Amino acid sequence: MTDRVPLTQTVTPERWAGLSMNFIDAGYIGLLVKNGQLIRKLEPGRHFSFALPYLEHCQIVLVDGKIRNLEVISEGDFVSRDQYLVNISLSVMYQVIDPKRVALELSDPVAALVSAIKDNLAVVVNLMQLDQLNQTGRVQIRDYLLSHLDSFYTLGFNLDDVRVSDISFPKRPGVIRQLEGLTAKQEADHEAKRQAEIASAERTVHLNPFAQPATQPAAQPQAARQPLPPTTMAEQPDLLTVYLVNQQSGELVNIAVDRFTIGREPQNTLILADDLCSRHHAQIERVEDGYQLTDLGSSNGTLLNGQRLLPQQPVPLEAGAQIKIGTTEWRFEA
């Protein structure tokens, strides 16, 4: 990130017999702090203040209220819906709307803003696949950030505009591929397929939308897909009334307890060996009128039908609901 001019500055007024006169420049907001407490907000212009010598310590915190630019560059921080690592570079135009919150309550306000931006990027990138990111990713990312301003308001900021300058894909494979423990040949095959898909998606972006070809162009050759393992049913299906279906492998996991927990720790009902899954990630709980899903404050969140759940907020589960935890997607059946 780049932000060369300090967002906040602290000055100690020079006083004569306890009296001081200070000027607040245009575009700045001043906060008069006496003995560690905020006394008043100072608008641009001339201001007088008085403090008892040696008994009262006064400072003025200057907050830049102009529209500022922030460059955010990621290095493989995000994973797409189809498990590709994604780099995103963007320029954010932002402005302080709560100077007290920014200057006095946040130890590093710019770092907090960058963290909130990356949290939102992680959510929107995780909802899109490779071809979507190449074709409409810039527009969708911009629209998502500008339509989810609440997470920035709580920090004291507003986003005026967002420009996504670059979306790229690291040469190393996605997280799920690393966890699967592929052999060298399988890894090479996967990388070749990955490069073909990226090249195909990029070609789609550069096609002239107004061109009218006389004949339909031949489809680009793609590497053969590895078929998923067949879905297996329980030997006694009558006993399997509430269960999760792994969307990648077809595995069935029976929910036979009132509190079904999911995470990396061995104490969980369902143990996931996934770096994007927290130790205690989520739980499915039987309630009087059905079942509900709760995110247990996980680091990377829990998605229900594509929507990220709020931590510790139970949400009803309906049959056919899609649950994504880490890199694994499940279908809830009841």
C-alpha cells in the first residue's frame, strides 16, 4: 500500500500566559485534546484555546479530511470459487467521515482500512470463478466494495471510488491442489490445464464483441477433466435422514447428533484437513423446528448459499442449502 502524506498529525500549540491561537488549514479537521480528553472539534479557520500552565496539557490532532488515494496490492491473498490463487491491485479513493474514530480510537487507521478492503475482496473473489474474474472481475469487485460501505463506515471512512488496475494469477497452484498431495505428473497435468484455462479466458476478454464471423469458430482444445468419484449411498438409507453431501467427491456425512461441529481439531464431529478451515469453524445444531448453521468466529468465514454468515449468529438450514467451509462445498439434505 502507498499513502505518502500522513493521515493524522499531532501538534502542541505554543502558548503565552496560557493562551494560544491556532489556524486549521482548509481540508483539515482539528481535534483539541486536553489532558487526554477530546474537548471539541475545530473546523478550518482561526481558533483560540486556554490551558493552565504546567497543569493542563493540550494538543491539537490534525486529520486530513480531503479525498485521498490508497494503492492496495495483494500477493496471492485470495482464492477463487474454482480454487485459483488470485492477485489483485486496486486504487481506492477514500475520505475520513469520523475524525474522532480515526485519530483517537484506531492505532493504525490506514492499516485498518486496508484490512477491511482485503476482507471484502476475499468474499467477492471467493464467489467468482476464473472466467468471471477475467471477463467482468474488475466491474464486479468495484461494485461489491462500493455497495458494502458499512464495514468502512464503522472505521470512520467512506469509499468515494475504486479502480481495479490488475487481476492476475500466481504461477503456483491453488491451496486445494497443494493439500491434495498430487504426484509430480498430476501436478504438471493440472498446471497445463490451468494455463490453458487462463489463456482461454483471456482470449475471451479480447474478442471483438461487434465482430460478426461468417462461421462459428472452432472450440479451443482443453485438457481432459478428471471425473469426480461416483456418489455412494449408505448401506441403510432409511437411517440416513439428515446428512451433508460433499460436492466435490460425493461423500455422505451423516448428522446423527444434536450439535454437529466442523473444524480442524480432532474434537469436532467432522474433521477437515484444510488450511482455510479454522480449528473450530462452524456447527450444525438441531432445534425445535429443524436445523440451524452457526459460524463459530472462523478466520475465513462460512458461506451459506453464497452469503457469508455473521459470526455467532445462527441461521436456519433448508434442504438443498449450499455450505462452503474453507475450500470444500457441501449440500445439506434433511
